[in-house]
Amino acid sequence: MAIGRETVENLLKLTKPKWRTSITKVEPNRIITRGYPQEDLIGNISFPEMVYLLLKGELPHEKQAKMLEAVLVSFCDHGVTPPSTQVARIMASTGAHMNTCVSGGLSSFGKHHAGALERSMCMLQGLIKKGIDSEGPPASRSDLKDVAMQTVEHYLEKGKKIPGFGHRFHHEDPRPTKLIKTAKKYGCFGIHTELAVSIENLLLEMKGIRMNIDGANSGILSDMGFDWKLGTGIFMIGRVPAIVSHIHEEKSAETPFRKFVEVDDIYYNGSESRNIDTDRAELHTSK
């Protein structure tokens, strides 16, 4: 029996798909996410559980879900102090649409803002993978202090800040202590967080520097099995609601085209006496 052209094309589509994903399958009147019909997930799992399912492919245990919820809440907001919030609010004051303002705020995340969580996770996971048996009993972790000391000495010798420690605004970030207590409560306090605490103890003794929210969450998320490459993404999931809130407040409570600085606050340190004719003549002569 001859196979029609349409049948051949359909077979090729099945055997040579242009896009592959194991996250969600979409068909007419049917949506399957990580193996579950989405209508079954609606009303049956929480938002943190959905985030966990999307990122890791499996539903979390109740305690894991509670811990991820606490992590996301801890990222919720830091007022108008972060550059991302300032960018979003300035854009909002110009009359830009919500999606544009949110995009602007998120796009301002970089090495010096929102990047510390990912770098801290990478550091802790790298140290554990390199020299510590994370599956062993607590007794086999006696070298944690040595690893912590080597890490602190390395960064201090290089004159670099250890990601996840110290805060430009807080002498003692109020969030890490509660996060660590919560991690112990839900059984999410493991070797990565132990190492982070060991580093903090040394830094506090040597430099008076404490762990910040990124340091605590980098250990906790690593102990929960999240790859360090997801760090910034998880931070964004927690921070987006605040950015939306700030944008709405700016649009509804402040006057348009609001300035964060006055003209008198701007210091110009460039030249004021250049002459275009003289400079062009010199350029012509130098050829």
C-alpha cells in the first residue's frame, strides 16, 4: 500500500522533531506537565511545589516544599535599595508598560547584584564535590573546618569577597539565622550549609563579617539538590512579585517622570572650554 505524502511528512515530524522538551506536552484540549495533567495540579499543589516540580521534575516532600517556600519568601524584597528596583521604578515613572518595567528590573541583575547566590552555590558545590564525601556520616565531615579555612585564606589572600558573606547595608543580615533554623526544622540542613556556617564562623572571628541571605540560601538550595546554574533563576522567582509591586506603587502613588537626583546633585568633571574649529584644524594637520 502506497504511503501518501501527508503521512510521510507526519512520520518525519515524529522522528525528527525540531524542538525537544521533557517539561510540558501541549496538545489540543490537553496539557501535561512533568507527567501530570495540569488540571490535576490546579488546586492540589502549592506554588512552591509547582516551582520544584518544574525545576527538578518530581514533586517535593512536604518539608522540601515548605523549605523552598521559605527561601522564596526570603528573597521577596529589599525596598528601593537594589538597583533593579530603582531601574524598574524609574522606568515606571516614564509611563512604560508593566512588562517593560519588569523586564528592565530583571535585566539589571548582574555580577554585583543578584549574582552572589549563583556564585556562592557554585563555590560550595565545587568544594564539596572536590574534597568532601557528602554522602558519608557526620564523623567523616571533620575536615569541614579545614576546607573552610583554606577557602577563607584563599579569598583573603586574593583580596576578594567571598560570595554569600557580608552585606553593603546590614552589619548582621536578619534573614540567614531564621533560614538556617528553618532548614534544620525541615531536614534541609546538610553538608553545604554546614560548610557555609563554618566559613561564617571564621570570617566573623577574623574580619567581623557575617553570612548574608545568599550565603544561607546557597547552602540550603545546594543541600536540596538544586544545580548552582539555577541560582539566579530561583532568586528571580522570589523577587518578581516585589518588582511588580514597586512598579504599581510608582505608577499609582508618585508623579510621572520622577527624578532620583536633582540637577545640583550632579557633578560634571569634564572639559568646558574646547573649541571645535581648533580641534578640527589640529586633526587635519596631524594627518
